[in-house]
Amino acid sequence: MSLFKKASRKRVYLKVGLMGPSGSGKTRSALELAKGLCEGKPIAVIDTENGSASLYSHVCEFDVADLEPPFDPEKYIEAIRAAEDAGYGVLIIDSFTHAWKYLLDKKEKLDARGGKQNQYANWGPVKAEADRLRDAILQSRIHVIACMRSKAEYSQEGGKVTKVGLAAIQEPDVEYEFTTVFQIAMDHNATPTKDRTGLFKDRVFRIEPKTGEAYLNWLNAADSDDYSIPPASVATLEASATAVPTAPPNEGTEFLRSLGLDEPGLAEYKALCKALDRKPSEIAMDGKAEGVSTAEELLVFTRGLKPVPTEQADDEPEAASKGKKPAKEGAKDAA
């Protein structure tokens, strides 16, 4: 009997990565995707974000496992296997980043204990743990959606440092392990950075249940001899193409007023918005999209946001790499 057989696309379990900065809507997007992907089976969530996933219990019905620090990869692996054994249709990991941060902290402790000469060797046990978690995800017989925080990524050529985009706060190149990886922007729109299905090429959209349905149509056509994108998937995506909600004029302002912030709260909120260099009405609409419904929830949401790097910030690494002083400092020295 031959070891080889005819190649064909067979049904697989999807591994989808969602990466984006804090407040971009990764958790909500993951739940919306799971709703369309679960085929009526229950949804499970591994929550390492201090119970934040449960704030979205109105989006869909799901079961949650709240993990407490330290975020040892073995805790994730145990939860992944429990979700498989319990027959869940989709597992959301929120956040995959915490496991990597745990491993980086472990590496630092090993370095401090063993001296600089052992720093390279110390990656051995850390990498082994990262590999075990990655393999548990990839080999699991369940659809997995992994949420990852992202940060600005820079490249350096000839002494010039240039921002090249955003990268997941995870093991380098981990995105190549996923079926699809979406970058979620602060306006909650998703852009595919890697997609083995071909479904989402050149598309920018908000993830919703129809996104999961498009995946299902693609998977259900896996036994066909036609390797093109199934018409049903195309139709589903086209139907959702206009579903990206845009805020009518002043809607954010009206929503902000409806929350009834008191004077101290309003002062804090305006200060936070100013520090973030964003309009109060814009952040209010982002909060509404994330399920904010009270003044206190809006303040908590806004405190958790981080400033988006500006072009000026991008120039600083370049100046530093050339040993130049910022213009203001140079002018002061000249004076």
C-alpha cells in the first residue's frame, strides 16, 4: 500500500488570530466571529483579562474559565483540553499575550540567576514551554480564536529606524501558525495580515457572525474538487460588506450626554481624551461599541486606552540612532 495519496483540501479546525491595541475590540470581534462559526455548539472563553470577557455576555451565550496569574502555559493547555473534551464548538483565548509575558518574565529570572553567559541557553526551557502551548492550540480538534495585544514594530536599515506596522506581543512569527490573522484597528475594522483561505483578500470590515458563516461555507466545500472560493462564502461576505456601522453626526455626543457624567467625571474624561489626542465623542462611540452603558464604565474603558503612536514619535528612534538631539534641546544648548 502506497504511503502517498491524492492531495485534497479536507475539513480542518480553524485557528484564527486577532491582534490589536487595547480598546480595539478584540474580545467583541472574537465573540461575533464565534457566533457564526459555532454551528449551534456552545462557545468557551479562556479569560486572563480579569473577567473582562463576561462584560460581553449580552453579545452571545458562552461559558468562561477565568484564569488567575501567574499565566503558566500549562494552565492554558489544561483549559484547551477541557474545552475539547466538553464538546465546545469554538474556543476563544483572551489573551494569548499573557502566556508570552509570563515566559519572558521567567527568562529574565533565569538570566538574573545564572549570569550573562547563560542568557542564550536560558531560551531553551522557555521556548519549550511556548512550543507546548502552540502545539496544543494547533493540534486541538476545535476552532480556536486567539486574541493578542499588538505594539508598533520597527525596522532598521543603514542607521535609519522606520516604523513598519504593528506586531503581536507574542513569540516572534507566531502569526504564521494561524489560518488567518486579522489586525483590529481602533475603529474596530479588521484587516487580514495573513489568510490561507483567500476569503478576505483586500477586505477591510468589522467582524460579525457572517464572517464566521463565510468560514463555514469555505470549510463545508472542502471535499469538493473545485478549489476556488465557494460562491456561498463570497455571497455571505458581500452581504456583510455594507454592515460596517458608521456613527451619524453628533451620535457620540448624544451618547456621551445620555451617560450623565458628573462634573468631576466629565473633567477626568476630557483630560483622558486630551492625553489620547482623540475626540470625546469618538471615544464615547468606541465605548458604546464595546458595551459601555454607564458613566463609570466609560471612564474605566477610557483609562484602559493607550495613545496611538504619532509620526513625531516615529521620528524619535531615528534621531536617537544618529546621535542627534531633539530640535528643542539643541536650541536650548545653542542658547
